Amino acid sequence: MLEFNKTQELFSKKQITLLVFFLLILIADQSLKVWVKLNFHLGEHHSILGLNWAYLKFVENEGAAFGFLLGGETGKVVLTFIRLIATVFIAWVLYGFIKDKKDYRIQFFLTLVLAGAVGNLVDSMFYGILFSASPFHGGIAEWLPEDGGYAPLFMGRVVDMFYFPLIEIQFPDWIPFFGEKSLKIIQPVFNLADMAITLGIVGLIVLFRKW
């Protein structure tokens, strides 16, 4: 009975709300990724609501968040293990804040970061064995293909789909290194997990700056 009361105290209504929020983000992230993976050719893109600055664009990210790369097979495995360690660490920190009943706002933003971290970790760990490859404009992936997936465990690629080229800047040809090149804001393609991580980190930074 004593252990039950401790558990009940630990998981108050606020913490149950955090758990539900965590699951909603994770389910939404994975549902969208699976839908894109099974319905889009790699590189395929479609405008969102007819807007010329908002697209669903299927990209597979072999590196870190927002398309930044850590190259090679070794880099891919290393990145997956870094994600795994970071996810466990975030969960441990969040548990500490819940256990000590510290600032609920910190718990909320840590939950955002954790949900995003788990979402991308699932891709890195399991997508390689769950899906066939997605050739560039060359076919749609299959779920649990008979010949096996496109990569071993821990070497899956993260599915990204949100592309918002809000502004495009064309540099004049006389500018060194950047001449005749363009810069799009926002350039990287990202997913719901990336958004959750970013919002969580920004929220934590704002909170800690106020302290």
C-alpha cells in the first residue's frame, strides 16, 4: 500500500497529462513518417494548402536534426548511439524533476525534447529493417519486405517531410564564395520530432535565462 501511494503521488494529474502529451507527439510523428514513407517517392513534394512556401517533401536524413550530416556508415551508427544515450539521459533528468516535484514548466519542455528524441531514435534504430529502400523518384517503399529492409538495425534513416522556403535570397556573382548561389529560409527539411526538440530547447533556454 505504501509503494502504491508513492507511485500515486509521483504520477499526479499533471504528470499524467505530460505522459499523454508525450504519447500524442510520438504517435503523430511516427504516423506521419510511416504515411510519407509508404506513399511518397523519395524527393516527391506537394504544396500544403496551395501555398508556395509550405511543402510536404519526402527526404531521408542520414545525419542529425534538420538534415545536418554525420557522414559514413560509422557516423550513422555513432549518431544512433548518441541519440540513444541522449534519450536515456533526458528521460533520467525528467524523472528527477518529476520525483522532486520541481518546476512543471521545465517538466513540460523536457517532455517535448524527450518525445522528439524518441521519435527520431525509432527511425534510426528500426526503419532500416521495417521498410524497403525509397529510390529517388523510383518507387515507393514497402512495409516488412520479403527480401528484408534497406539497412541493418541501428542504421535506419530519419524521415523528414516539412519544407518551408519562406524567403529565397539570390547572392550577386561578385560576392566571394556565395556568388550566384541562393539561400532559402527555412532551408532544411524537418519533421515533427525536430519541431518538438527545438521548441523544448528554446523553452528551457528562456526559462533558465529568467533564473
